[in-house]
Amino acid sequence: MSKSLKEILSTPIKDTTVSEIRLQVVVGLPLPLIFINKLFFVHLELYLYLILQYLNLEYSHVI
């Protein structure tokens, strides 16, 4: 069963897979900037999609 982004980000690291930990690190760092900047907030869905595409390409051997 696929986890939602919110579930992945709220799961303790010891209970996550390597790919989920990478997602926590990549998504967790820029989140405050997204919520401060409304332009980023409007494009949040696209931004997260691009991150997931990057992770899929960059770490395809891990996932």
C-alpha cells in the first residue's frame, strides 16, 4: 500500500525505507520557504512532483 506524502514525512526515521528518508530530507528542507512564499505555495503540487521525479531518476537503484 502506498503511503501519502504526509504519512512519509511524519513517520519516524527508524520505521522508514531508504527512499522515504531521502524524501524526508529533500522535501523537509525547503518547506518553510514554500509556506512563506505564496508563489511557491501555489506551485507546491508541481514542486513535489518534480522532487519525486528527481528522486526516482537519481535513486532508481535504491527504490
